[in-house]
Amino acid sequence: MLPVVITLFSLCAILLLPVTCLGRLPENHVALFVFGDSLLDAGNNLYLNTSVKMNYFPYGETFFKHPTGRVCDGRIVPDFIAEYAKLPLIRPYLEPGFSNYTNGVNFASAGAGVLPETRPGTIHLKLQLSYFEEVVKRLRQQLGDEDAHKLLSDAVYLFSMGGNDYMVLDTNPKSSVLTAAYKETLVTMVLGNFTTVIEEVYALGGRKFAFQNVGPIGCMPATRVSSGIDGCLHNPSILAKMHNIALSRLLRKLAYQRAGFSYALFDYYTSLTMRTLHSSKFGFKEGKSACCGSGAYNGNFTCGGKNGTANYNLCGDPSEYVWFDPAHPTESANKQLASLLWNGPTRIVRPYNLKMFFDASNVQVN
């Protein structure tokens, strides 16, 4: 009978202890930190006193078989990125008992904006930054300054924010007569706050940043039902395009001004628009209507009946749809979008993609 040898490594694995049990990180370890809104929220809102939480069926039905707080029938983009990077699913910061941050953390919050006033009660971007600052302190305590610095500089920082800041105008009765100057001022304000957060993450050691630009918020089922026609709402569409053009310029400027700053900018707007307008080319049967909701295009936010308070429609197979609910893609669409972010062509994600970021030899940081 062979003797049983329990090494320190195997003991750590058996006891499910963090990698710091070994006193060091694995070679070429790259963590993933996620900042964002409902497109990236892995469940933080479950632990908030807010109505913006999807803790009921059919959310989560496809992959997890139960609601997880993700605004989707299954997995969202960060889940697939973690899979491609051979990381476990990145856990929400507010999950009780979660304190091992060496693989990364998800700070995203459904309904959140860059601006604190966009959706009170959710985790706006600057509050997400404050949570990240707490994580940095904990990592320095756990790993020591040198290893924490290495983890933070090797890590990838994924952002998807801004859409909610522009969608609040949809409820403004005067939004149809917004001046060009007001729109420009709003975009400048959103990106000014966004820049402050990016620069703070950079100051704390971040070097590899990934951004989903704002999606087709004027052409979602939720906005199509408001338009009253088979089209898109004008103001959200214009604001999204203005934001995306300005974001691209901002990132080029930061890369020029900040040593070691590298970025991947994913054209989420075009990628999702193409699937909405030409769904069959991408393997979907329906691109304009949501799988779950009510009204025209299933564009009313009644998916799941809001815990029994409303009637709703639910499709038989979410994988045939681009949109799961009035404003969020299905798991199947998210998988395609994540694949583009991971290793898409330069016309869709540039100048880097996430595959390059997770292969440390492709990107030099300092």
C-alpha cells in the first residue's frame, strides 16, 4: 500500500484555502476585476435594499437553474471571460463571507450609473471604486506589498457603464427637445466621472483595462415599445453614439499620457446591433423581441411577473433569442459577445483583446 503524502499545496486545495496559503501566487496568474451595471452584475444587487434585483424565475433558468441575481437566463459576459481565462466565476463583492480576492472581484450593480444620481440605491461607479480600494488594502495585507502590486498590475479591469446615465432621459417628458449642447454636456459629465475612476484604478496599480462601449440603448425591446413604431428612440441612440466616439478618443489620450496604460475597447454597440437587425445570420430566430416580457416586442419589464404582480410572456427556448428581457441579452447572445471581446477582429475589439491581456507575454506593464 502506497503511503499517503499530503503536501502543503494539496492541503490548501483540500481545505479550499486561498492561494496565499502557499505564501505566493501561481505563476502567470491574471485576476479579473469587473465594474459595471446590469450587463455585468453577478449578484451584488441581491444584497442591496433595492427593487432592482432579479431574484426570481425565470432569471437564471438556463445554466444555473435558479436565480443568481444576473439579469439573464444564464451566464453573462464576465462568466465566459473567466471560463476562457481558466478562472472560476468571479464572485460579487457583497456576497457574504467572500474575502479571497486573488482571482478578482465583481463590483457591478444592476441599474447603476457612472453618475451617483442616476439610480439611487444601487452601486454607482465611484462607490464601486471605493469597494475596490478596500480590496486593494486587503490584498496588501494578505499578500504583502510586492505580490499585491504584481497581482494588480497583471490583472484585467473590465468596465461596462454609461447606458443607464443616458436612459434616465427616456422618462423625461422634455427629452424629445433636448438640445445638442445639453447632450454634449451630459456626455462630458459622464465621461469626466468615468475618467476619474479609471485614473484612480491606474494609480492603484491597474494597467490592463477593457471596456464595452454603450450598447444600442435606443433599439432595445424596452425602447422599441416606447417608440410606438418599428424603430428606435432617437435621443438614447444619439447619446450612445456620442459617448462611444468620445470614449474612444479618451482611451487613446490615456494610453498616450499614462505609462503602461493598455486597453481593449469592444464595440458592443455594433456587435449587438448586428445581431438585433440580422439575427438569422448569427443563429437566432428572433432579434427584436425579448424572450420574456409583455406588450409589443415583449418590451415591458414584467419578466417573471415581478414576483406574481404582473402577467408576462416567456419563450420556449431563450437560445433562439438575442434579448432575454427588454434590455438584456440571452446567455446565447452573451456567449457570442464574450467571444468577440476575448479574441475578436480588430474592427470589433482594439488595440488589444482579452486573450492578449491574459497572456502576460503579449502586454508589457510597468
